[in-house]
Amino acid sequence: MPGIGIVSHILITNMRKPLLSHKVIIACLGAIAFLSYMVYGHHMFLSGMNPFTALVFSFPTLVITIPATIIVLI
């Protein structure tokens, strides 16, 4: 997580353009941090996990792409 913040700050400084919204970046970083704790189960597909449980762990894996995309596009 600190790497994303550092890289975004360095890029904005070098481009000499203001960031569109600091609040959006902070919210997206928080969402990524929260969702990253929930996606550990997608590594256990071969462990004999219940299919419903695999579905529960797959959903945050897909949802985490939304705040990551917002950070890249802003």
C-alpha cells in the first residue's frame, strides 16, 4: 500500500499537475487495504474448499479491481 501512495505522489510531482481529488485516492487506498484482507481465499481453490466459499472469496477478488482502476485513472 505505501508503494502506491509513493508512486502516485512522485508521478504527480513530476507531471507538475494537481491531483484531482486527495479524498478519492485515500478512499481507494482504504478500500484496497480492506479488500486485500478478504481475498486470501482465492489462493486455496485446490485445497478442497466448498464451492460456495470459493464464490465468496472470488467476489472481493473481482471487486478490488475497481478502486485500483480509479487510482490508475486519476
